[in-house]
Amino acid sequence: MHRWLIGGCGDMRPPRRRIQEPQVQEEPRPRRRTSSPPKLRKTSSEPIMLSVPKDLAEFRAMSVYGNLKLFTYDQLRRATGDFSPTQIIGEGGFGVVYKGVVGAVVVAVKRLNPEGIQGDREWLTEVSCLGQYSHPNLVELIGYCCDDDHRLLVYEFMAKGSLENHLFRRACTLSWTTRVKIALDVARGLAYLHGAARPIIYRDFKTSNILLDADFGAKLSDFGLAKEGPVGGKTHVSTRVMGTYGYAAPEYMATGHLTAMSDVYGFGVVLLEMLVGRRALEPSRAGRAGNLVDWARPILIRAKKLEKIVDARMAQQGPYSPRALERVARLAYDCLSQNPKVRPDMSRVVLVLEAALAIPAEEVDDGDVRGEGGRGSGDASPTPAR
């Protein structure tokens, strides 16, 4: 599923060759000292403020702080075996990701395609965001290269690849517990971004941007569309609509008004995908069934019907509690509310997922734990939010 630029309400256009962040309604950038070059800083106890250089010339004038390393193009060419096709571990509209070795460390090297959908502005946003902020559930940016026309980023290597590659394969082996833990990990990452003095809105939450380490620990990657959220009493940031079909919040697509609740909606879509085992959009399915949210959301608060749509492959990996399932399904339902004011914030999402993980597996009837033959023992769902 590809990232798109949406021109306006109801106007779905094909992606342009290169998408640039709009220059209107930008918040003023903080003044920098003239006595020394500006720095990309790791987060400290100071309030978080995303500072993105206006262009490459300004970026090249910056000095690097902390663990962010400047690589030459030749270094990364050698690290990836001259960008050998055998080293490719991922690709998309932005370009190609290679597995490489720097010193004795295995890394992932993302090479920007000059003709791709991610332009210099998105590249600068990503290197600035991950260069300034550090959290266990954000993928670590090790360094970058901007020699001549080359744009590359060097990340920690995530051995299990993307959630997308696991969830939508025919022989998916992700258990209930693993799925909820993945959801909890990325919820913590979003809560960290949203909890800044000036919130950072991720804006492109989807399964392909969730990477898994060797133990299936999950981290957010690809910050090219990240945006500073509203402050000072403002309710939203107005911006050109960018993101991925099926994951963007309806009010954002209709108005261009961006808030942290936009990310909550995208989280709800991914949580629903993990519960059902289907993609957000499946054009091959007829009618309403082709849109997972439209088809499945009303069922999430109906326990008996819920049992019929959850991914049957989860039960093959071990038992889980029907009560925990109902609780997580209700969370997805709330995150997907058409009314952004009704959606829970990400700190609340974290608490609900932690509580769901703490519920032990409960056997029902003949020992079937998913509850295909009967309803779970959870409390009745409260009156649904609209």
C-alpha cells in the first residue's frame, strides 16, 4: 500500500513524482545562536521541539551531536556490497533499503530514490526527527549521508522486518500475545511523540512502518511525514493532506486539520488489521467488505459476531482470553470513531493494552479459548461511541 498526496476533499489523485511539504501556515522556527552552527540534539529534560532545516544548504551547515554519524557515499556503497540486489530487505516509493555492515555492526541503509515520492523535505524531516528524539519504540537512526545528490539514512537493523510482512502472509504465526505486545510497543512510541511540549504527529501509521527486532519488539520507522502539532491553545495544524489510503483519519482527509487524534485513528486501523488479519483496503472484495473499517467496526462491540471475524490463526498459536479480546476490540472501536473528540489519547491506549495483556487465558466450554463455540466472559460492552 502506497503513500499518497490527497489534493482536497473528495479529490483522490495519483502520487506525484516528488512531494514537498507545504510552506503555508508553518509555525515560526526558534532563533538560533549565530556564534556556532546549529546542532541536531538528542532529547534531554528540555521540552521537545522539532527543528527541521529549511533546505539542504542549512542542513549541511549543521554540526552533528551525540551518536548521529556522517557517512560518505563510498562508505555505504562498500557496506552494502555496492548496493547489491542480494542485500535488499525492503523497498517502496521512497527508494530501497539494504542490509549492510559498518565495522562489525549490521545496519539497514535506506537509499532515497531521486525520482521517488519522498523528496528532500521528507528526508530532512526524518533525519531531524530521529536525530533529535530517542525512545525504545522509535527505530534508532545511526547516521546519514548527503554527498552530492545522494540521500541515505543508516538505521539499526531490525531482524524480523516489518509487521506487514508477517501479518499478511498466508502462514502467519503471530500469536495473540505477540500481537498485543506489538500494539503496546508502538502505542508507547506514539504516546512519547504526542506527549512532547509541542506534540509530534507521526502522520503515516501503518503496518509497513512498524519494524520488528529479533524478539518481535516493535518500533516506529519512516518519519518523513512527521509534523509538529498544535500548541498555544490551537486545536489543530492546517496542512496539505498526506499519508496512506485506508489509514488517514476522515476529518483530516476532509479538512486538512491535523491533530494527535489523526494518529489515534491510524493506530485503530492497524489494531483492527491485527485482530482480523486482513488489510485495511482490499479492492478485490465486493462492496463494503473491501473497506475493513466500514465492514468490521460495527462488529467490534458485538461479542458473538466478533468471534466470527477475528483471525483464526491466532488460536493456532496458543490460548487467549475472550475477555481480553473484547477489551482490545472495544479499544479499536473507540480509536476508529468518526468523532476525533471521542477517541482515546495514546496514553489511555497504553493503559488499556497493558490491562489486556494482564488478563490470563480463560478456557470456555470444550476448552476452545478463542470462543468460537461461545461468548467470552467479559463484561457487557458499554454504549458505543459514535
